[in-house]
Amino acid sequence: MEELKNTYDRKRFIEDGFRLSVLSAVLGAGILTGCTGKETAREIEIGPGEDLMQEHGLLNRVLLIYETFSRHLVNKESFRRELITDAAGIIRTFIEEYHEKQEEESIFPRMVKAKQQVELVNTLLRQHQGGRNVTAQIMQLNKSLNMIASEEEKMNSLLQSFVRMYRPHEAREDTVLFPGFRKIVSQHEYDSLGEDFEKNEHKHFGEDGFETMVDKVAAIEKELGIYELEQFTPQA
């Protein structure tokens, strides 16, 4: 009798193990079907804070481009001047007219209503307007591709002032504003806002809007010779 029971237990163990193996295979296939390996961080559900911080990464790359323009102007080094308009166009369409509008319409009002970081919000708003004024001047000045010395000095000043403002601007948003915002909204509202941001991006720039902008920035970096990251590694 004991031997019969042991035989039954071994049989059930083998059958259970087989069923678990089949179930794992099915579930695994289902998971793999949904993960093509091509998903970007934008396609994975992220919150509005993380979304905006990714866009700050793109902004930082344009700031590096601006610094490169400035260096070329100071050193009287030739480069294709149309690139200034291309880079400023990315700032205008993606950063000023989209990214900053999202902050102004969705983040800033909630912070003010909650009486959190009101002074900071007011400063950020003034800087948004200041940045737009600088971008307008850059694009207007660059219509003359053969700038005289005084125009080159003006362009250099505009580029440097833009970089000087936006580096601390975005850093303060990333380390103070966005963490503070996360504390004053519910998880449901936070998730819902993240979905709204994604829909808005697709509405303005298409399904791969962010990736398209990154590609445009990379193309300018390559033409300027600043695309390869290794070149910025300190030499021993």
C-alpha cells in the first residue's frame, strides 16, 4: 500500500511539473510577444516628471550645440551657419512651444494652487519668456548668414546667455519642482497626466516625435563633430 502511494505521489509530481512547464512556456511566449526589444523609454509608461526630464536631456544636447557654435564664432572657425537656425528651430518647436507649455499648463498651476514653490514657479515663467525672446533674436539675426563682426559678437552673446540661463533652470526643475509636484498629486492624477503628455506629444509630432527630435539633434552633432561621446572623456 505504501509503495502504491509513493508511486502515485511520484506520478502526480511529474504531471504537476509538466503542467507548470507548459504554463510557464505559454506565459513567457505571451510576455515576449509584447516585448519586441524595440520599445523606447517613451513607450513604457512613465510619469510626467520623468517625461519632462527626458526632454531636458534633449535640451542639454542642444545647449552643447550652442556652446560649440559660440566657440566657433569666438575662434573664427567656419561652420555651416544654417545649423544655428536648425538648432534654434528645435528649441522653439519642441522646447518652447511644447515642453514648456506642458509645464505652464499642467505643472505650474497645480504648484501655485497648492502654495508650493510659488516664487520658483514665477521665476521659471519669467525665464521661459526670456528664453523665447532670445530664440527669436537668434533666428532673426541668423537670417544674415554672412554676419559682420558686430553681428557675430551679438550672436555669441545670445547663445551664451541662453546656455547660462537654461542649465540652472532645468536643474532646479529636475531637483526641486518635479519632486515637489509629485508630492502634491495622487497616483491616479499623476498617471493620468502622464497619459495626457504622451497623447499631446503624438498629436504635435507623431508617434515617434521624441525620437525624431533626438535624431535631428544627433544630425547636427555629427556635422559639428561633437556626436561621439568618447571625445568628452578626460584624458589621463
